[in-house]
Amino acid sequence: MDAEGRWIGRNEALTRLGVKAQTLYAYVSRGRIAARPDPTDPRRSLYAVEDISRLSSGTGPDDLVLAPVQGAAARGEASILSSVGITAGGRLFYRGLDAVQLSQTATLEDVARRLWDLRDPNPFPGLKPRVDAVIGGSARARLYAALGRRAQEDAPSTGREAADLRHEAASVLNEAIDAVAGPGPRLHFHQRLARGWKVLERDAPLIRRALVLSADQDLDPAILATRAAAGGGAPMAGAAMAGITTLAGSALALEVTSVSAWVFEARRDPAGSVRRRFEAEGTVPGFGPSDGAEGDPRAAALLRAADLPTDLAAVVHQGEATTGHRPGFALALALVARRLDLPREGASDLLMIGRLTGLLAHALDQAIDGSPIRARLRYVGPEPGAN
């Protein structure tokens, strides 16, 4: 228990609730019990006494907090159960822990272990670079090549032990980082990327934050594609590749690309660029309505840590003053990429690598514990046999 008595450890929480650990984790992942890292040991979690008391006493609503689903799934044509992440109260949680809080200190490896439900032993320190590393082309091309190679090499996920699949996912992520950053010393992933991008060591923690905050989000086509592939027996790399290529065509990825291009222009003349775009289109790239009054907390956290130079800070100030909205996550990634002087597609690369970690989590969740994805195909084409 913490000093204020508002948070308790796992064993005490299980005793008070009278449930197994899996049930406690399900309560957390669905937003029924708040959790946070233990300040004395970030590998452990503390749980909110108030939420546990409400559940153990039988008071409060019984309905679970679920991520909103759009399109066909909202009409009952698809059903997916996930214990990976959820947005509740405008905040993103990774297996019950606030993503923004995690980003303050957690590495991408830490978040991977959290999202993958992987405790000890830690597989990452023992991973080595491949001799035949993927080289040439853009970072995205190398990432696709690395995933494609592993998808061909690795065994299907069907019927395999959970521990083997988790270690396979760690190996896949390790090779993906090498494909983007190049082989080198076995540092933390964000440090290897910083070396590959020639970012100063003191700025590497900003890459770490961006990766952690990019790792997951609410149900989207990339998650659906990953889970469908994993549910069909694809190896971890194959399922992740299905998701990452879907992500590349998503609204968020396209927004990151367009906002990144605009930031190149806007930093030369922030006031003029914002005014001209707003007068022409009634909007400014990267600024728009959000679920909370304070905007996307991921974007706010990333920009607080960025220490933007004057020209980039002016883009934020002018955009907020003109639109009345806070920067979105796409703009935060674009500004960080420019702050670190990453390659032109750097913001997209940060998104892709961060999300790869979360997509591997969904592949594992589906292959290990996932129920069959209930979906229905409605044929609306020509009558069979019609001329």
C-alpha cells in the first residue's frame, strides 16, 4: 500500500476482490480499476483502493468500459476481445497503466513487456544482430523487408506455447529496429535509433517518449488486420506486417505525412503560414477538435518534453491562437521529428516503430488468449450464375 492508502499491491487487491490475477487484469484493461506503476518498482503495479472497494461491495455499474467501435463492427458484424489497451476518460491505458505516465520513464522494451504480458525472464538483453541485416532503401522499405523475411522463416502461431510466441515477438521487434537503425551496440531501442539517425545522446529520451506514446490506440483497421492474421495462424511477423501495412494507409499515418510536410513550410513563417491556411481552408494542419478540453494528452506530454526551438514553438502558438484547438498527436510527432532533425519521413517512422510494438501485442493477445473473431460477410454482388 502507498503512504496515502489510496493504492495497493496486486496480492492485497486479489485478496479484497476474491478473484484470480487474470480477472484483476481484465478489470484494469477494461477501465473498471485504475492502475499505476509502483514508484519503488516500475515493473509492478498499484491498484486504486476506491475502485476495488466499489467492485468488492457490488456497487456501481456492471457494464464494462469498452473502446468505441465504428463501421461494420458497430452493427454487430464483428466482435473482438482485447486485453491490450483502452481509452477511458480521454486517456490511453496500456493494460491498465496510463500511457502518458509510462512515457515519463519507460523504455519501448518496458512497454513491450507490459503490453505482451511478458514478465521474467526478460528476452531483450540477449538478442543479437543478424549477420545478413536488411540494408538499402527507405526506413519503411527496410522495415517491411525485415518483417517479410521473418514471416517467411517463422512457424505458424497455431498450437505453439505462449512463451515461444512472446520470445519470437521480441526477436522480430529487435530485427525491425536494426532494419531501421542499422546493426550496432545492443543499446536500448531508442538509443539505437538515435545513433542511426545521428541524434545527440541527450535527445534520445525524446525518441523514447514518442515511441512509447505511439505504441497503441483504440480499435482501428491495423489492429483488426493484425488480429485477423494472428487468428488465422500467421507467425508474429506476418500478423504484424498485415497490421503495419494497413497502418501505412490509415487516416493517422496520412495525417502525419501531410502535417510533417506542412511543418517544413510553417517554421519559416509561422504566423503567415497559419493565417494563409486558415483563410483558405478554415483549418490548420494538426489542430482540431479532440475528446478533452486539454486536447490529446499524448500530444501535450510529448510537446512538454520537446523543448521546441523558437520557430517550432511559434507554429504551436499561432495555431492555437488561430483555431482555438490544441495540437494533435500527428502534429506533435511532426514537431519532434523536426526538433531532432530526423529524416523527412522521421515522424512516420516513429509512428510505425512504436505501433509495431502494440501490433505485436495484439498478435500475441489473439494467438494466445483471443476468442475467434466473429465476423460475417454479406455478399451483395451479381446473382450466382448470372450473365
